[in-house]
Amino acid sequence: MSRRILHIDMDAFFASVETALNPVLRGKPLIVGGSADDARSVVSSASYEARRYGVRSAMPIAQARRLCPEGIFIPCSHGVYGEVSRRIEAILETVTPCIQMASIDEANLDITGSIHLFNNEAALAAHLKKRIEEREHITATVGIAANKMVAKIAANICKPDGYLSIDNGMERAFLAPLSVGVLPGVGPNTRESLEGMGIMMVRQVLETPEPMLANLMGSHGARCLKDAAMGMGSDIIETRQKPKSISRETTFSTDELDWAKIEPVLFRLTEQCAYSLRSEGLETGRVTLKVRYSDFQTKTFTFSLPEPSGLDSALLRALRELIPKGKARRARVRLIGVNLSALSYSQHQMELFDREREEKWERTMRSVDAVRDKLGFGSVGLGSALCTNGNDMRSGRRKKGTDCGK
Ligand SMILES: [Mg+2]
């Protein structure tokens, strides 16, 4: 049965929320991000007025100041955006329970069974946009298509305050004349390489032999790109409840005193947590290390991340802060565990210190995750956890009781 998926995306979300809170800002070049005097902070969100000056998300604040000296710069207030996001989710739920929040300001809805309530899907989209504007004083853009990917691309190309519907069966024709940059997984670097091969438009991806693309992005990447160019995507809305926390722990078969042996196990558990986190489309704000010593005393040590993240690299950095605390007590260790909490939906608008590097990491982790989905978690181990031989840790399979049970 063919489905209709609605993708909704708030326009310049953080900047729009700030404007709704303080209407004096309306119509002004507004830039939200970091703290003004931190040279490393970047733009999280820019109003469309600021974008006219060339200001973009993830650009260093200093550069934004040069481009737009008369801009109004304000720091992020993340708690507020989360609250607005939850209220918007409640508005979306009035149309269908079949909702998947894709990030703090984006959602996919399966509206197949709801269209008749509004006569047609254009009226349904207009209803949602109007409700959000009335209640939250911000605008949203809607794309509707047969699957999530095409619906999102439709929304992306008609922002802000837009609406675009692609009939089922028209995906390929719709995508063909668009720039390759619209396809998921094609960031600035990949786009540049594709353009270097003369591939400017989606149509040309279809005309290029797959092995040629594979040279550039690997066979998995090439396959994904071809599928995307054909307009193939998932229409499955995962309505699962967001978990409160994600954790993994393990008990050693004999109590362990040597942290050189404990640490790799801990890194491995962290990678497992991070994998689950990403599979749920989540990021974490808090990493907790749990240590149970041989006398059964249990201690927890917590580190709050400067920004929510789903990347192994950020979680391992947090762990490096926590390990010395666990080590401080010179006692044998019976059990160790990692817990990720303060979970939020992945926020691509977040500040990224080194955008390029993080992008590369994200891509790497996505392909690592794809391999793990197929072959199991243990099929890929990252450097930090490679030396987990000896004590109890096996592959990622969770076992009841002693091994890495939850
Ligand atoms: Mg948005």
C-alpha cells in the first residue's frame, strides 16, 4: 500500500523562537549562537534577514560579525527551544499519532489515514502550519511525498513558510533536475568531489556507473546515493517512546585492579551505548561512569557535555574526565558501567566547533553503524576498544547476569 509522509520543519527555529519571545527582533538580522566573546563559538541559527548577508548555521560567530556588523547576536537558550518543540509535537499529534520527531525542529508524520479528515492533504498541511503560527508565532515548511527522504527534500527546497507535495510515482522526475547537494549524505565535501566528476544534478547520478561513484565514496555510499537519486526512501514512521537513558555494564569474572585492563572494556561499553543512541536518533548531554568495587560499594561519577552529542569521540572525551575519579579509590573493581542521560533528539543546528571534522566523523559513524546493522555490533571496533581481550568482554551481545547485561 502506498503511503503519504508529511515532513514538517520549523523555519530558522532558534531565531524564530527568540523572535516570538521578543517581537522587537522581528524583521531584524538575528543570529543565535554561542557566547559573543568566545572565538570558537559558531552560529546555531540565523534569521532569514541575517542569511541575506551570507550568514549560515555552523559559521564561526566572528565571521558572522564581519559579514553582518549590524546583526543582533544572542546566545542559545536550549531549554526554551526544547519546550517549544514539545508543544509543537503536541500540535502534530492532533492530526495523527504516527509521528517521528527527526530532530528538535523536524518531524515526519504518516498522514495516509488522516487525509480524509481534512478533505485533502493541502488542507491538512495548512491546518498544521496555521496552528503552529497561532500558538507559537513561528512559521514552518511542509513537504509531502511517498517517503521521508523525498518529503524532506521537498520541504528543504521551498523554505521558508512553504508547502510542496510530490505525487507518488513522481519522485524520480522531481529529483532529477535538482542539485546533487539536496541528497542525504552529500555534504559540502562530497558535493565538491561529485562536481569535480561533472556530476552537478541528481539526474547525472543516475547516469553515472556505480563503480565510478564507489571509487569516490565506497560501495555502500555509492549504493545509497543511487537509491536516493531514484527517490527511494523509507516510509516507516518509528513512533517509539524516547528512552530516559541508555546504559551498558559488565561484571568482571575476577575483580580487577588494573585500570589499563578496565579502560578498554569501558570504551567498548561506551561505543555500544553510542551506537544505541544513534539508532534512536538521539544525542546525550550527560555521561555517567558507574563503578562497583570488590566490597560492593557502588560509586557514580557524572560529566555534563558542553553540547549534546551522539559521537563516540565526544563520549570518550567525557569518559577520560571521569576515569581518574573512579581510579582514585585503590580498590579492586567488580563491575563497571556507562550511562547516557539527558537525551534529546539529534540537533543538527547545534554548535559544532570543527564542522568539517565532525561531519567526517558523523559519516564514518554512519557507515560503521550500517555495517553493524548488517553484521552485528562486534563486526566493527574502533581504535580505543580494540584491545578488549582477556577479561570478560565479548562482542556487543547482551547477556543476562554477569556479562554486559543492562
Ligand atoms: Mg528547521
